[in-house]
Amino acid sequence: VSFNEPQFCPTVKWNEPAVTFFQDKNRGSNHAIEIFIDIDNTIYAVNTGGDQILVWRKHDTFPMAIHAQDWCIFSSIFVSKIGDIYTSCNTNEIIRWIPSTNTFVNTTTFENPCYQIFIDINNYLYCSMWDTDTVAKRWLDNEMEITVVAGTGWTDFKNDRIVGSGPNGFRCLVGSNVPPTIQAVHSSILTDNHPTFSRTKLHPSNYYYEAIEVVVNNNSFYILTANSSADLYGHVYKHHFDRLTPMQNLIAWHGKCCNKDQFKFTLELLSNETYILVVTTYNPNVTGPFSITIFGSNQVHLKNI
């Protein structure tokens, strides 16, 4: 790795009389200082204005300043083993500073600005996007497709709620008050004429299912519940559902056996996104009637796919 990984002994103690080696006078800016320390103990920092990368090599008193391009405000930085500095701009671009030529070159572009970036040992660059609450990656050795590797679009920051990740996907734990107003009801019967799929890669492909698109007009939290004499299992997908790849685009899933509980989801749904609720059963080769009820503050439309 290119970053510093200090090794501490069990009896290490913090040196309380620390020395301030740098103080940015522009502390009133909205941009926080970003710091990176490489394996040679060289310190890299983005100043609060986002227009300079300051570099202190070991024993330096004054930093070297690398100035931003006119169109770029620096956000996050990552330094490679050979000293190239990768930095994210407010324009969705990742640029690279080459020490030997003292120039910036464009490296790649993401859908949204990268709030933080990281490069792993296989040369994959990871971009944490604030606007979409996701982490995407791209291989720097060629122009391969950008892949989302974390996040489902859920928002936590400044929304007065706590969202948890568990064995049933993401769910709201505190602060997502949904009124008990029924906004949509859907009734149907799973039969042996329905298509089948595998709930996971480990299950056989003999689970009957029905796919229902959930359309909302307003961004809000909604409760999706089910009722049936059979033991149901629910899956919620974002963007697209493909029965041959049941784990792709999956954002929530829940179900129990023996009529202990039917599935129930409390989810934030956005008006400009596509959501698919897939209703199936806990056990394979099971048919029977079921109904779906959705609660919320705004109207919801359900339609079979």
C-alpha cells in the first residue's frame, strides 16, 4: 500500500504536548482539510479553499504548494506508490498530478462528484458520492464500466433518522414516522402458471413469484406489508429485476416460516426511481392467495410487470 500504516507497541502513549506544524487561516470556508500520509511520512493536505495541495516531505518546515486548475476545487486526495496524486474535483472528474512533469491529467469521470476517493492494491479507484449515497469503483488500467459496490441510495445525513443494515437489507430504525394511511392495495394468487426463480444462488429455481412495480409521486417513507395463508417472502429491487440474477439490485428482503410473520418493509422511495416488489414464498413449490398493503403520506401506484 502507499499510505502509512504505523505499528504501535502495546504500551504506546499519546504525546500530549503535540506540535502544530500547519494552521490554515481560512477556517471559515466550507471545505474541510483533507490529509494523506504516505509510507515515507510525506504529508499531503488540501487547504480549506480547495485550491491547493500542500506537501510536506520529512523534516520540511514549509510546504510545497500544488495549485488547482481554474475549473477544479480539490476535495479528496490519494497518493500512489510512485508519488502520483489523485484528487477529486467538484466537476465529477478525477485528475492525477504527475510529479515528473508537474502537470494534471484527467483520469476518469463519475456520475457525481466524489466526496472521498481510495485506490486499492489492484488499482481500483473507489468514489464515495455524496449526492447518491453510493460508492462506485472503476479499474484505472482501462476504461471498464463503473460499478456501484456499496449503498442503495438511502440518505442519513441531516434527515433526523437512523438507518440500519442487517440480514434483511437496509431499514429505518428511528425517525421514519409513517402515517397509518392506506395508499395502495394489491391482491393476487400465486399459481403454478406463475414464473419461477431462485430466491438466492443457493436455492433451486422452483419458487413461484409475482413482480409488482411500485410507483410513487413524492419522495417519502412508505410501509410495504403482506398478508397470506402461505408463508411469504418479499424482495425489493431498485432499477431492475432479473430472475436469473436475483441478488442484483436487491435493496431489501424479508420472510419467515410457519406463519410467524409476513414480510414488512419501511423504505424511503423516490419519485424518480424504479422499484420492483417481488412476492414469493418461504418454501418452494407453494401457491396461494396474497395481498399487499402500502401505507404512507402520498399516493402509490402498483402494477404487475
